[in-house]
Amino acid sequence: MIGYLEKFLLILSAFQPLITFFIGCAAVYISVKTYKNARLSREHEELVQLSKIKRDLYIIITRYFSNVLTHRYNTSSLTELVFNSDLDPEDMENILAFIEELIDSDNKRVKKSEVIYEKKIKYIKEISNINDALEELYHLEGLLIQSDALLASLHEKNTFSVKLMMKTEAIKAKYRTNED
């Protein structure tokens, strides 16, 4: 019995380097597969982050364009303010001409914004790495903040100008009626 055990151990010792080699190969195979999975997982995570940033870019550029269109609507609604006043139609002509000039400048701003919108959408679609996307995100956030401030101040200025013109025309009409 001991003789069989010695022969078995002798045969087993002859195969030990081969068994160790197979175990080593299996360990290398597992580590290569793990590395590939980690790399693919990292690439997938980067792709997900890039998709989120691109979504944010689309939202910001759409908000920018929406702000410009809202400003054009607000400028057009100034005519309602004039028509709701007690001014005579002759007195409204100057104010309405001023509002038409404002609407024309807003239409030019909308056309310029459409060009910017289309170029930015095209650029966003072409972005392929996170650094470019983040750079564009910072740029568009700055553009949005600037346009918000500019359009809000323009609307306030335009509203004030129209109200001032309406008061001036009302005072002129009052003096005309007093002279008659």
C-alpha cells in the first residue's frame, strides 16, 4: 500500500509543473478578462457621462433660443399696452412706429439666434469626448447668462420707453385739448 502511495506521489510530483502551469494560465486568463471588462465598463461610464453632458448642452441652447423668442413675444405685446391706453389713433402712430423698429431688431436677433442654434446643435452632435463637451457646456452657460441679463434689461428699457412715450403723448393731447 505504501508502495502504491509512493508511486502515486512520484507521478503526481512529475505532473506538478504542468498543474502549476495550468493554474497560472487560468489566472492570466481571468486577469485579462477582468481588465477588458473594467476597460469596457470605464468606456461605458464615460459614454454615459458624455450623453448626460450633451443632453445638458441641448437643454441650454434650447433655453437660449427660447429666451430670444420670448423676448420677441414680449416686444410684440407692447402694442397691446398701447392699444389698451386712452390715446387717440393719431397719437399712437409714433409709439407704434417705435415698437415696429423694436420688433424689426428683435427679428434680426431671432435670425442671428437661429444661426447660432443650428451651428451649436451641429457642433454638439459632433462632440466625441468629455473635455470638449465640458468646455462647450461652460461656454453655453455663459452665453445663456449673458442673454438672460441682456434680454431682461432690453425688455425693461423698451417697456419704460413705450410707457414714457405714452405719457408724453397723453400730456401733449391734454395740452391740445386745453388750447382748444
